[in-house]
Amino acid sequence: MLKLCKKCLVEKPIEQFVLNKKNYYCSPCRGCRRLQTKKWISLNPEIYKQCRKKSNEKYNNKNISIKDYKESKAKYTKKIIETLADTYVKSKLRGKAKVTTSIFPPDMIEAYRTSIKIKRLIRGAKNEQ
């Protein structure tokens, strides 16, 4: 699927556009957004420094220990694996190949998710015996 960048006026694949929080793709492509951001930073260095300082303070005040961070990350990863989230299924489909996960159609992801569920059921039945 292609989308027209409003800055450089070039049609590019949809993967080269940022998906907003409102779940729509921004009009400038990632490259143009990057250039736009660099230009703004060079024109507003003081504002940028203040924003970075505020952001750093916000995240540094959380005081999360490394142990707590690792535990929360492990819980999150376990949840993703147990629920067979799309990200997990796509990573399993991709394997060690260096391809983007966006090439997998939803039907393929769902079929692979089903096969993983079946394998887990078989493994569970074997363990019970």
C-alpha cells in the first residue's frame, strides 16, 4: 500500500509513515519528519534543551531499580507469549530472517497462532501422561 508524502511529494510504502496515537498515518514520511525535527531543534536549541531536561527529570524520578525493571519486563513478555499477541506470532513467523513483519497477511498470522495453540495443547497432553 502506498501513501503520498505531503513534504517531498513522493509516493512511499505505508511502513515509511508514522502511525499516530489516533491510529492514522501522519502526512509527512519518516525521513521528512526527521529533517523537520532536526531543523526545529537547530532553530530552537534552548526550548529543545528545556524539553529534554523536563523529560529526563520525569523518567529519572521514577527510581525503578534494575531488579524491578527486569521483573516487570519478564511479566510483560510472559503475558505476550501466553496471549499469543500479534508481535509474538509475527516474530515467530519471521524467525531469523531479516524481513519486516508487515509482509505477513492477517490470515497467515491467525493460522500460525492456531498452530501454536495446537502445539501447546499437544505438549500439555503429553506432560499430563
